[in-house]
Amino acid sequence: MSLSSPDRRSLLKATGALALAPAVALAPARTAAAATAAATGTTTQPFDLGRVRLTAGRLRENQDRTLAYLRFVDVDRLLYNFRANHRLSTNAAAPNGGWDAPAFPFRTHVQGHFLSAWAQAHAATGDTACRDRAAYTVAELARCQANNAAAGFSAGYLSGFPENDFAQLEAGTLKNGNVPYYCVHKTMAGLLDVWRLLGSTQARDVLLALADWVDRRTARLTQGQMQALLGTEFGGMNEVLADLHLRTGDARWLAVAQRFDHAAVLDPLAAGQDRLNGLHANTQVPKWIGAVREYLATGTARYHDIAAHAWNICTTAHSYAVGGNSQAEHFRAPNAIASQLTNDNCELCNSYNMLKLTRELWQLDPARASYFDFYERTLLNHVVGAQNPADPHGHVTYFTPLKPGGRRGVGPAWGGGTWSTDHDSFWCCQGTGVESNTKLADSVYFHDGTTLIVNLFVPTVLSWAERGLTVTQTTSYPAEDTTTIKLTGSTGDTWSMRVRIPGWTSGATVSVNGAVQNVTATPGSYAVLTRAWASGDTVTVKLPMRVALAAANDDPGVAAVTYGPVVLCGNYGSTALAALPVLDPASITRNGTAGLSFTATANGAPVALGPFHDAQGFNYTVYWSTRSTSGFRLLDAGSGLVLGVQDMSTADGGRALQWADSGTADHDWELLVDGAALRLRNANSGKVLGVQDMSAADGAAVLQWADNGTADHRWTVVATPDGSHGLRNANSGKLLGIAGGSTAQGAFAVQAPDTSAATSRWWFLPTGTRRIQNVASGLLLGVSGMSTADGGPVVQWGDNGTADHLWTAVVDSGGYLRLRNANSGKVLAVEGGATANGSRIVQWADDGAADHRWRLRHGGGDSFRLQSAAGGRVLGVAGASTAQGAQVVLWDDNGSADHLWRFV
């Protein structure tokens, strides 16, 4: 029969005496909460899945797409390999493809995921089709197990491949690519969930028979043999067996669980050592979850240490900004992030398991809000975002590419290589995907006695039946920074509500019925409201968000952009990217006051930024080159080329040379004020400009070196009659020049005698989009009323983050530049093209007029005078005012402080 579109009549007819509910005996599910509390002292517990229902929002949409697939998938095709292996009829079903094809080594790993997903879907939504599919599958697995004698297998065995694979595994001769215990773990975990969530005694019996087979199989091995066997991926065998112990109270299962403690991995973690480099990532994380479950079963602190150390190491040294980890399924060297941005980052299974681990550890330390900061970030940016919203069955990407120009929809070649499919992929990530998207509400709320804990900000309805209380959360978070939590029903006596205040926020407020409460809302903690509640009380939580950079551990000049819990990515459409775009962080601007639409400037061009969880169907970048855009390009007056470093070297001794202005980071120099001199630090290498061997000779090579304080690293700026600048070395007294006065690209920089040669003179050109700050007032150059019109008056204003404060230097000829406003696209100009003292400064369309051209004249330290090409007067403030809103004007260069500006 086919269960692609099941109905009650066909189910009952097909299964007969083994039919599912109500024919299958059902027993009330017994939880492990009491055993957990007794072992560890924790009393913080989740609500049952059915108590929390998702309402309208992205998580509900993900859930609904997954439900559609769970109702659609052909159950008989999923049973094909089990039935064939156990010598039963396949009911004329077609075999699956991908990782469940009859020839695939570890076929029948995915069915346990589907059992869990069906059970969770029924528990979470009441979906009876999913319940029926779970029960039918269990009944058929029981038939397979019951036919073991005829199939030549040991009692209790249950799989889609021969039992002899285990004999080869134990002997160290298994070479077919199978990971047998990995598959058995998935089946056991699925059976456990059907027993736990649906109360199926048949699932219990099949599970216990399979666990008995595992016990008998492993009991005969020596410790050495067992540890050798554990070198092959075995999933979470220690987890599921420890859970079986917690559920039954039978110490036998704990003893079997502990046989799966993999010493080579767990011993270093117990000592807090990071030895993950090179290990298959998702092989390890289930072992850490198992350690938590063994801690819950035994109270042995070492198990907790293993899991806590693993979590800390993984989240701080091996995880990307989106929360995921791994490159090509493996952990890489600690802190290797920027060096590992590829097309095969962030296997989805890893984050599914890291969320499980995080949830377990938080329950043992429920005051530590950082656990759920990570949980939220990973759930939103990776797990939720991995589903394809355009697919009615909610198929998923196996990898989440983080290379520049990546695009979701990448999977193993065996199974299609793109998104998962209905019947031809069945990767591990497809299995964890259906599980993840059927339990999206399982961690929104927890309780500790009468205390309600709110960990996630998701539109949901919680029915706390024991208290007669309904909790309704309404929000469009993270598109907005506010959520409301309304209480109705029997609110009872005085009790507490604990609300997570994320570590990324500042200025959070918690209100009740519109009145801000006097409660501590420290970022990275929980705000606690204790009061006598009344039905209808509404709590409003406001969590202000801001743009921030999440720098890569191994390269501070590479970063992702975040806004609250959201990672923002750049939308590059179908454009291929060969390298990380160079982002000007100061240019990031929110489009309006609601939603998650932003714009920025990268590689000198505008780019749209949006939430990574919505990045579907286009090429994106998550990470950017953010190396200093607070510097300057040094334009040679003789050649028109800019100063850079040979081959973009980051090594001591890298030669300085001149090159076309291609926008690479080695062309960007920060001005470090050093008394009356400057040190010129390269944005690409972090090294400073100096002279080889501190030579004082003409023609000595100019190069970069670590900033160790030697005199040859200091340069003074010398004004020249044409408005360009000489850069005189403080050690030698020589000028920065180009060898032989060459104007060729690639000519090396040297120190040269003071001969007034054009190639020893330089113009300063600001890099990137910048704010221009008046030295006297500390206020910024902006446009009155954020006008976008020609003639909009240019004024000075406080730094309130508006886009009219951002200006980009566009290179013109002769060392001149035009300053383009980021808000209006117009350029800095003089009203009417005037040249007189006091002429007002305005913005105007960039039509090439002389009054649109400005050049920088060094004013000392890191400040400059902006000199107009029309008449030679400089930019100042009317009356040298320091007031906000004062008009910016043209004035004689008389040395007053209001004529000095910094590019910040």
C-alpha cells in the first residue's frame, strides 16, 4: 500500500491486528523530569510540545511547509529497505534514491528522523495524519523485527542492511562506507519519541528489543575493542541509551550508554582542551549531548564538564556569525573563520544538535542568558533560514555557503547536489530538518514551579493548563524590537515572570499595562517581574537593536553585520563575487524605522542588505572586508597612482610601490598622530611605513614594518605651493618618493632628496564613506532637514546617525575630489558658484562645475582644510560658530579652528 495520501480506511485494512491508534495499545507517556531533578537538582522544565502553538510568522510558515511534506512522503518507500532486509514483501513500493537508495551504505538512517518528526508534529499541532504515519511505521518495523529468525538475524535486530556489517565493524574490516550504529541510533531515537510523545507501547517494545540487541552485541567486546569501534561514527548512542535509563529507571541501559563514551574525544574535553581540528563535526556533537544526558542520569560532574567545555569551545572558536559550524563537514583549526569561508560551510545537522546541547545546558544553568542568545542566533539565521520558503514541502540546504557570492541550496552530489527532494535525497540534514521544523516552539517558554520563563520572542500561545492560564505572545520580532505578552485566565497569586534580555541590546525596558517597570534589565541577564497578576495584564518588552560588526576570530578586518539577533547579508543578485566586498561600515543605513531593509556602500557602490534568514534565490555575502575605511589613499602628484604594498604582502619588509587605484586594502593608510609627525599604518597588513634598515641614504627602499617605535616610522607633512604635500622622514629628513621619478605602475617607493620632483609630492584622498567633523565644534557636516534638493543648505549638526552626514570622496584631476552626499547623491558646492567670503555652502547635482571640486590641505595631526578649486578659499562655519545648525560657508584661509575638519 502507499501512504502518500493515507486515509483511516486504508490504514486499518492494511495493518490488521497491528493497526495504529486506536488499535495499538497506548500508554500515558512518562517523563524523565523527576529523575533529572533528583540527579542534578534542576527544576527548570520545558512545557510539553502541545502546550505551545505557533501563530502567524516565519516559524509557523516553516512548520506548515514541513507538515505538508510529512503528510505527503510515501511511507512504504521509507519502509522498502527495512522490509527487504528482513525478508518481507516491499508491497510493490518503489525504492528511494539518494541516501536511502538500496545500494547506499547507511540506508535506513533517515526513518528515525521521520518517526520523531511525525510524533512531534502530532504533539505540537494535533495532526492526526502524522500520528497515523508514525504508528503505521512502528507497526511495520515490529513486523520486520519479528521476522528476524527467518531473515537469519539475531533477536531484536532492526536495520536496512545485513547484521554482518556489525561483525565487520567489530573486526575493523568494514570498508563499504557504512556507519551502522549511526543508523541504529536514529531508529532508536525515533522509536523513543513515538513512545514518549504518542504513548505507543509498541514503539516501546520495539525499542527495548533493539536496545537489548545493542547490549548483547557490545557486552562481549573488550574495552579496547569498543573504543576502536567508536572511531566509526555512531550518532548519539550514549544519549538515547541514557534517555532510556531515565525513562525506565533500569540501570542496565545506563551501563550500555557508558560503553559508548568515546575516550579519544571526551577526555580532552573533560580537561577543557580543544582538539577538534580535523574531526568530523557532526560525529562529535551528539557525543556531547550524550554526556549531558549521562550527567542527568548520574550526577557525575565530569560529564557536565565535557558538555560545557565542548559548548564553550565550539561556540567561541569554531562557529560562524550565523551560529553554524564546520567546513566540508569538519572542524578546522581553532578560530579559523575568515580563512574558511567556502561553499560547504555550516552543515545543518550540526546546528540541530548544537541547539539540543544548548537547551540541555541552559536548563542546568538557567540564569545564563548567553546560552539562549546563541540559541536564538543559530535558530533564526541558520536553522530557520536553511528551509526553502519557495518549496511547498519546505526542502532544505545541507550546507549554508559563506563564501562571497554564495547561494543557499547546496548538498552532497549523491542526492542531487542542491536542495533536498521528496524521495531522492534523504541526507542526514533532511532528517534533522524535518525534526527541527516540527519543534520550533519547544524552547520559547519554560517553567520553574510557578515561575514563567520567556526565552524566545516568537508569536505563540501557551496553554498552562495546570494553572488555568493562557499566555499569548504577539510580535513581528526581529523585524521589530518589541514583543507583547498577554495573560488571560486564572492568573493565581503572586508569581514571577523571567524575560531574557539579550546581550546585544542596550536600554531594554519592560512595561506592564503601559507602565515601565522598575526592574533590572541588564543585557545578558533576565529581567524578573514579580507581582500579583490579573487576567488581561500585558507585558511589553522593548529590546533596542543596533547595527554591529561581528569580526572573524582570525582576521579583525573581516566581519559580518548584525542587527540585534539578525545577521544581515548583502544581496548581489546573480553577480559572481571573486572576493569579499570592501564594506564601509559607516554607510550602513536602515531604510525607514521598521523592517530589516538596509543599504550600504561596498566596493564604492550601493548594495542592499537584508536578514540572512530571508536570503533565498540570490547570491549573497555574509562576511565583508571591513579593513579600515578611516584611512587615506596617497595619490602621487607625478604619476596619478596610489601608494600600496607589493603583492598586498602582510609581511615585515613588504616593499611600498605605486599602483593604479584598484580599491585593494593595501592602498588604504591610517594616519596615526605621533606628536608633530604621523605614522602611516597599512589597513591590509597593520604594519607602518618605514625605511629599510633605518637608512638615511638617498634611494633607500621604503617598506612596511611592525610598529616598533623606531624614528624611521615617523613622517612629517610638508606643504607645497600647489597644495600637494611632501612626506618627510623624521629619521633621515628625506621625502617619500618614487625610484627614478618613475610614473610607471609598480615602481617602488624610496626616500628621495628634496628636489621638488612631482613624484615626491602626494595628495590625501579619504577612503570610503565618511563623516566630516569640524575640529572646533565637534559637529558633523550635514544637509539641513536631510534635504535631497539642489541648493539644500549644508550645516553642522550633532552625530545622530543620519545618512546626510555621510560623504564619499570621488577622485577628480589635479589632486582634487568631489564630496558626494550619501543621502541625496549630490555633491558639496558653493551657492551660485560664488567665490566670495561668506558664500554659503550647499549641495548640488554633480555637473562638473569648479565650485564642486575640493582638495585637502593638511592642517596638522589628522585634520585638513578643504580648499575650493573656485577661488582657493576654504570651508568654515559662519561666525566660527560651534552651534548645531550653523551654516557652513566659504572663507579666507586665516588659520581659525573652524576651518579644520577630520574625516571620521
